[in-house]
Amino acid sequence: MSENLSQQKRILIAVVLSFLFFVVYDYFFIPKAPQNEQNITHIEQNNSAPQTTTANTNTQAPKTELSVNQKEEIAVVKSEHFEAHIDSLGRIAKFYLSDEKYKDENGKSINLVDTSLSPLPLEIRFSDAKINQEAFNTVYTASQKTINVNDENTTLILTQNLNDLIITKKITFHKYGNYDLEVNLSKDTAYFITPGYRPNIAVDSYTVHGVLILDKDDKITMLEDGDVENDESFSNVTLMAASDRYYSAFFYNFEKPLNAVVTKDNHENSIVFASATNNFKATGYIGSKEHEILRSIHADLDDVVEYGWFTFIAKPMFEFLNFLHGYLGNWGWAIVVMTLIVRIILFPLTYKSMISMNKLKDLAPKMKEIREHYKGDPQKMNLHMMELYKKHGANPMSGCLPILIQIPIFFAIYRVLLNAIELKAAPWAFWITDLSVMDPWFILPIFMGLTMFIQQLITPMAIQDPMQEKIMKFLPLIFTFFFLTFPAGLTLYWCVNNICSLIQQVIVNKLFKNHKKEEIAKHEHRS
């Protein structure tokens, strides 16, 4: 951008950058819920192992024919926070979250494992198609039928006896849905084991579906649904997670890194497996991506909560929000206070931008005269424009740069408020009883649009193009429409942000008006 940007161009840049938040990002970067996903009752399952050793990775291994009763349960594990059901193939077939905040609108505990979506947690697939066929047609035996995590013995041993191979899974469960897993084979055989298909709960337009890989160098690789073309192998993996917006199923081992393979199902959904030939050790987890729970399991599990491009800003933002919540005890008021503090910190930038808008509005008639006078000579027009800016201490870039600098901060807050499961079932005040869902009465989005419209009325503009003027007039209405279905926590943030902008604009307008009066008085005194 050159220094001679016109007021109209700067306004258009601001509009485009605003839409980048809510339209372009939503369309291109946030996967939408697969159509009819909630109505799926059965998907044809392909239980073959990932094809990582073949020349053509797109070649599918033969589908496994199942003759065992997969619905048969051989063990049930219970704690105050979850209930897990183990099926006859040694997999977690159901996983209910028992805490009140995770219950659905009918008061029932949500189930994070959908048996129609393969693979299930702890499912093993063998590279050898013959062994794989036999494994999916041979039932496991369990050392215990029922386990209570509060009791002494919380270890479940699952055993599968094949013709020439014995598989043993030793699983020790803990209260939050985390478990220590050890797999042993009677002889070396290449196999793959998975933490499971991502939990299939948070299905909405903000949900990010996919697989996260963290290696020992702390490099994060995200493979969202639709990103995987061929099977991809990873070594030195410390964490492999299949996640949606609020929930995750993962394996981790920070002491002895794992080997992982990311593949896809018939619907382009990303699936992660750990590969081994005999002994396999890891800690697994199924549950919410609540920071307090993850940190209580392991200090480094925060990486499961991923915010995209601006993670380096978003993580400190969440920590600050969490800090405020610790004092205020209410996530809604924590959002309000955080927004106020951020606005105070950014006030110098906002102030410069607002002052610039006032100056440029005053110069608009002179700028128009220069454009008309030198419209056939752009070089002279730019030269006189620069002289005009210099004479009156105006800088067209001072209105644009603050917006560019603030975008990463606002975008990071946007991602934090979308992804924080801590807001689920968290009330603010009055009619807002859940900050993670939309305002049921649409009061916040309408109020946000109203404050945006009022601010537009009092913000100095030098728009001369009729089309640009129409765009600006409709902007509050368009933003209100987008925010109608946004989570109430996010809408609350933008409401408070708009109120701050409105108050700042009133103050700046008054200061500028007084400054102009002083300048006029000085000029008259000199005359």
C-alpha cells in the first residue's frame, strides 16, 4: 500500500479485513459439518490396515467380513466422570461423560463413541490380511466384567487367542477418562492401533474436525478432514489426537515417542493409528478438551487445544481469560473485563486511527479539488496530495495500520472463544445461561448491530462514491445477520468491543472539535 491511499480505498480495506474474519475464514478454513452426519445409522466399515508399505497407497486392502457379534459387551468401566463399555473385539464401543455440563438437552449423558464410525478406540488392525480377517472374527476375553475406578484394581486385561498369535491388552483406567495402555503379542507381527475416530458430538459450522500430530521437537501438524490424499507416516510422535471442536481421543508418550500413520475413510475423514510390531506402550484419553482436566493428566497436553495461525497469541489470551475467571468466578464477566483491558492496551493505536479519520474528513474537500484539478496527471496529483498531508499533519496510513496490527489479537480472541469448552453450560447473566451457544433471544447480536450503526453515524467518513456509501450503511445489518448464530460468548465480546469503540469515538470527536476551536482561535488571534 502506498502513502497516497485515498479515504475511499482505506474504507474498502477496512471492510474487506472485517469480512475476512467472518466470511472468508468461515468458508475456506473452518470445515462445515458433513451433510446428514447426525442421521447416519450405518457406514460400511473398511477394517483393513493402512497401506503404508505398498507402492500404490490408494489401493485398498480387501474388506474384512465380520461374523462376531460386535454389540456384545464383555466389560464395563465406571468412574464419577465417565462410563466405558468394551465390546467383544476389545474396543471401547461406548464412552459416556457423566458430568452434568456434558449432558444433552434431554438430560442424558453424551456418548463420545459412535459405533457407526470406524475405527473404535483400541481397535487393532494387522498388515497381514489373513491375520486381520481372523482378528476381526475372534472374540476377546476380559479379566473382569465390571471395573470401578474408585476401587483398588482398575486394570483390565483383554486377551485374544488367534490360531498362531495371542494378543494381550493391559489397560489401567483413571478417573477423567485417561488410561495407561500396554499391548503385547506372542510374536512380532506388524499392526496398527488407534485412539479412535474423533468424537462425533460438536457438529456445527465452527467445528474443526481432524487429526493433530505433535513430535518430540514440538512441531504440530494438523490434518483436517479432506486434507489426507495418501496415507502419511510420522516418526518420533509424542501425541496423536483425533478431535472436534470440544472433544478429543488421543494417545501420547512423551518419554518414548511413537510411530503414527494418518489415513482416511471412505468419506475423506482423517484417522490416526500408532504402528508397532509387538510391545506398545502409551497413555490414552477420551473426553473434553478442558484445560484443567488435560493439565491434571499431563502438563504438556495443552497442545491438544489448537487455535490455528494465531496460536502464539491465542494461548496467552486464554490464560489471561482463565486468570480473570479465577477471580470473578463467571466466564461472561471474565470476557467483559478481558475486552476492556485489551481495549485500554490498544487505545493508543485506536486513538491515532480515529484522529486520522477526523483529519482526513476535514481535508476531503481539498483532496477532491486536487483530484479533479490533476486527474490527467497522477504524478502531480500524488505530489500535491503528499504536500497537503504534510501541511496538516495527516497520514492516510495511520488509519489503516492500527487495523492491521489489531487483527491478530482480535482473531486470536475469536478462536479462543469459539474453542473453549469451559464456556459450555457456563452462564453469564440475565437470559444468557450458556455462553457456548447462540443467544436464544438474539438480544446480543441485535444490540451489537445497533452499536455498530450508531458508531458509523458518529465516525468521520469522507466517502464520495455512492456504492461505497451503500456498503457501509448495510455493514451493521450484515454483521448482525452473521452474529445471530454465533456463540453468545463471542457475541458478548464484540458487543463490549463495540461499546468501547463507541465511547472512544465520542471522546475523540469531542477532543478533535475542541482542538479545532483552539486552532481557529489562534488563527484569528494572529490575524
